[in-house]
Amino acid sequence: LASRDFHPADTVIKIKGVEIGGEQLVVMGGPCAVETPEQIDEIARLVKAAGGQVLRGGAFKPRTGPYSFQGVGVEGLIMMAEAGKKHGLLTITEVMTPEYVDVCAQYADILQVGTRNMQNFDLLRKLGTIQTPVLLKRGFSSTYDEFLNAAEYILAGGNPNVMLCERGIRTFETYTRNTLDLSAIPVLKQLSHLPVISDPSHGTGRRELVVPMTKASVAAGADGLIIEMHTDPDNSMTGDGVQSLFPDQFAKLLVDLEKLAPLL
Ligand code: PEP
Ligand code: MN
């Protein structure tokens, strides 16, 4: 079902007036994690002012270590839903277990499956039973075939609203946190009809690389971007402050993307 042979036309996912996979470049911006009502409200305001369409933020965080901050949970879903509504943004948040799919879908417009859960087949099957759009992140050691098979689980269950997200893979290089596989963007667009989103934040792990890799992703044909942005990245509650853009960088980047669009 994910294959372009089966479905030649691009899939366009429509959510409250925003089209993902169509003509419009969709920008999802926000913190790694929802922290406080004030934090998410202020960041939502800045995402909207810059021209973004979707507010990102994790309420349930998949942390490598069990003692690290794990997210604020359902409270965070509520804070983010309020900020999104107030500022006229769609919202995306990560869901980690099948048990939490319904509550996350109650509060968010798009559900994110993180890289570590790409092959959590019970989670994928559960997401196939609802219609809420899903942003499926590529496992950091997964092939394109494994990635598309993971998407297939959701599609096979009856949910056609799946977007694919390249977020960097593990290579021998350690300077960057991950290696953003730019080739994945045109390859996935060729093999599949599903929208392709790039995550240059996790894909590089370094703030100074996010701007160039965002532009490169757009040039490579991405339908959208998911970018971490924080008002106080040095004091963010996850380690992802180092890859989060400052609000002014985020705003300038979106202006630059507008200029890039007519060239492509
Ligand atoms: C995130 O988006 O904050 C995240 C944890 O992403 P990934 O699953 O790609 O590491
Ligand atoms: Mn993050």
C-alpha cells in the first residue's frame, strides 16, 4: 500500500486546511519537550509568527537513560493543545505505547512515532486502527525497505494518513549526532506516494547545521520539515537544546525557504 506502483499519485494529507504532501511546504517547529504552559505558549506564538503551520513538542519522551527527564505526560498534551488552539497551529506529539494512542489522538492533530519505535509493531498496528495522521520516523539503523514495511503496518490496518520522516541514521561519524540521509528524501519519493518530512535537528544534532540541512532537504524534495526551536535552549529539559534553533534563526530560516521555493 505504501508503494508508488500501487498508488501513482502523491498522497496529500489534509488537516484543518493544511495540506501535507501537496504544493505547500509544511514547517513543524517547537521544543523537543513540552515543559510548562508559558514555555509552549510562547514558542507557539513564535512558530506562528514565523509562518510555521504545526507546533511540535513531546509530552512522552523516549530517553536513552531511565533517570533522564521523561516528559510531563498527559499534562503536556493539554498544554500543547491549548497553545496550538490559541495560536492557530496544528500540533504533533510523540506516542510511545499502544495504550497511550487514544489519549494522544484526543489532544494532538498528528502522532509521531519515534526512531526507536519504528518497529514497535503493536504500536503500528494500533495506529492503523485510527484515522489520525501519523508521522513515522525512520529507525536510525533501518533500511528503506524496513521503513516502508513499518509504514505498511499502519496502512494495512486502515489508516491511510502516514508521512515518512528521515531523521538521520547511525554511521561511523561521531562529529554529528546522526547522519541525515539526504538521499532518503528522493528515494522515498520515488518508491512511495507518501509525504516525506525531514528532521535536520535530530539528523545533525548541531544547531549550526540545522539551517543548511533544512535548505538541502527542501532542495532534495522534502514536503515538510520538523525543526526544534526553543526560547532558552541552554536550559531546556532534554539534551536537545544544542540542536534547537533560537527563535530569530527559525524566523529567518522560514523567510529564506520562501526565497528558495521559486527556484525549485
Ligand atoms: C524527537 O522528535 O524529539 C525525537 C525524540 O525524535 P527521534 O525519535 O527522531 O529521536
Ligand atoms: Mn528531540
